[in-house]
Amino acid sequence: MVVNEEKKEDSIGKSGGENLFFHKPDLILYGIVFLIVAILFVFFIVVPRFSGKNAVIVYYKNQEIISINPDNGGFNITDRQGVGIETKENGEEIVFSVFFGEDKKDFNVITLNKADKTVFVSDANCSNRKDCVHTSPIKDGKGIIICAPHDLKIVAKLLNTIPVTTG
């Protein structure tokens, strides 16, 4: 009986620190994995938010008609049949009036506030509710505005290339 108690003591371990929970090579490996995860987090999460590559794309019937860079106020307008776009710059704002429909009576007014770096729908004749006008602005590369009656969609995106054309 005494022999079995000695074997149990040997299998549990000794107080000399031989059976540590972490060995030195384990700690080094965990440190390297933590460092790699931290570097990947910074590279994929933090850097894109501060890289100035935010863009806002305006789609009509799932075709791009305007791409806007809220960071520098640049924009590109793509000609589409059945869509008319007028731009007007008012100090800190660029206003895009988008007309569509057979008689060009349907419209949405999209505003870029260069100071706040926001894009929002400031006016529309889509319905009595005008949900698109009351939707929160797109800011910091986040958000989406949809005008279902006019089949218009405004989406925030992160891009590798940014439109820089003005006017």
C-alpha cells in the first residue's frame, strides 16, 4: 500500500517546478503567434480606416453612375442612358442632382459635405415618406442609402483606386 502512494506522488509531480503549465518554448511560440495576430489586425483593420481610400458609389438600376471620394471631394460621373446628372458646388458642399425616368421628372439630390466627409440624400420625389432623405449619412466608409422607388442605391466602399476628377 505504501508503494502505490509513492507512485501517485511521482505521477502528480514534484514541487521542484519540473511540470510547469507553460514551458519556455511554449511561451516563445505564444508570443510569436500573438505578435503575428497584432500585426495582421493593424494591417487589415486599422490601416484601411486611415488610408483615405473611402469611396461612395451611386448606382441606378445596378449600374454605377457616380463615384465620390469624400476625403478629397473628387468624383467621377459615368454617362448612362436615361440618367441626367447636374453638379453644383456650394462652398463646402457638392450637390449632385440626378434625374431619371422617361421625362426626367424623377430625381434625387445627393450632397457631399466636404467638411464632414459625409454623403447623404438631401431631396427626392420618390414618395411621400422619402425614406432615402431621412436615412443617416454615409461617413467613414460605412453606410448605405437605398431609394427603392427610383431604384437608386448609394454604397460606401473601400477601394484601391480613388476617383480624383473634379468638376
